[in-house]
Amino acid sequence: MTIKELNKRKTPIVIIDKSLEKYKGEDLFPEKLDKANEVLRTIGIPKVNNSKHKKK
């Protein structure tokens, strides 16, 4: 595939570094995860306003 063909593609080509596999299943930021879970527990998930997406 040439550079011109790659530039015309609508979907990007992404290469994931295989060395990141060692972090799979591991909590990298446990403090942030705990804080996020606490916020979700106390406040909850915000409701989405679908009025923009309704068909007229």
C-alpha cells in the first residue's frame, strides 16, 4: 500500500506496542479508580438528553 492510498483511507491504521501486554488486567492508577468509583456511587451516572437525536 502506498502513502497516497494510506492518506485516502477513512479508518486510521494503528499499531499497538506488544510490550504493553504486561499491563493487561492490572490497575495502573488505583487511587484514581477508587475516586471514580466513589463519585459514581454517590452522584451516579449523568442522564443523557436525547432531545437532539429525536427524529422530527
